[in-house]
Amino acid sequence: MFPLSVDQLVLLARENEAPSLIVSLLGNLPGRRFESLEAVEQALESQAAPGEEAAEASAAPMPSR
């Protein structure tokens, strides 16, 4: 099945009725071929990391004056 391009990953996700969030995340991956599911997972994790940091920072309590 692998390697797969981003377009192929998105098509496969749609064919398997993946949630729209998953299809969107896959569609936002860098345009390259992925050699394995692990490579897709790593790309998704690195894509999510900056947003997670921002969410954690916004959840931090504000200092009182």
C-alpha cells in the first residue's frame, strides 16, 4: 500500500469514511510521499506541535497585579 502521496492518503481516508478533521489534517501535510504509517504519524505530530504549545500557553493562568 505504501508509499503514498498526500493526495492518495486523503483519497484513502475519504473512501474509508474518516472524519472530516482527519481528512483535513492529512490534506495539510507537506506534499511528499510517505513510506509508512509511522512516517504519516510523525508528520502529523510535528504539524500539531506548534498548535499544542499555543493552546498550553493560552491555558496558563494570567498573573495578577
